Amino acid sequence: MSYRAYAVIGIPVDTGKFYASADKVKAFDHDYPLEMKFCPQTGKPLWEENEQPIEGWKPDEGTFLGFEIYQGTEGNPEILAVLGSTDTEGYGDHKPSSKLDDQDLENLKAMKEEIKAGLEPLGMWDESKWGLHAILCYM
């Protein structure tokens, strides 16, 4: 297994909160009432929650509002990033793969406000957590 380190500007998020729960649906064909949680014969759950991605969340692409989600190794947070850089050079090369230019910096405030507008209604915006993050990801 290999890893890649990222330096990103963004905010930690819990992508589990990017889903809206819908009604419970049958986990398999049965005639048990909604009040029953488990099958008496097998112990399997009778119901599943039919979760739907909220607007702006594309789990297949790993993006929210068009911004990439960097998923770290176990125990590290997922980071919703507006700008990111990864060192794709070999170990010890110490060459940055990208640099921020003036256009990136000009757009940073607008991108931050866009993310803030998307996260605030979910109760996920915390100004103190917005900033530069280092994250280690599995490859």
C-alpha cells in the first residue's frame, strides 16, 4: 500500500452528513410491520434507510459543490478543499507539483464563501477550522 501527502486549503467535513434520509424500505421481501426491527428467524435487519445525496454532493466523483473531498487515512478527517497540491515527485525530490498563482488567491475568498453557504445550513461550517491542512491519503 502506498500513500500520498496533500497540502490543501479547505475545511474538515463529515461526508455522512451529505445525505438526506428518506423513508425506510424493506431490506428483503417480508410481511413484518414497521415497528419490528429484526427478522425473528435470521436476526437480519428488516428495514434499510433509503439515503439520498443532498444537492451538490456527488459521492461517485468525491465532490461537494464541485470542490474535491480529500479522504485521509484512518483516523484523519476528510477535507473539503478549494485548492490542493500533491507532491507527485519521488521521495526526497522535494519539488512542489503546483503553486498558487495570483488568480487562485483572488478566487479564494469567493470559493470560501461558496463552501460556507453550502455547509452552514448543514451545521458544518466552523470558521476556526478553515485553513491550510496537511493530509495523508491511501493510493
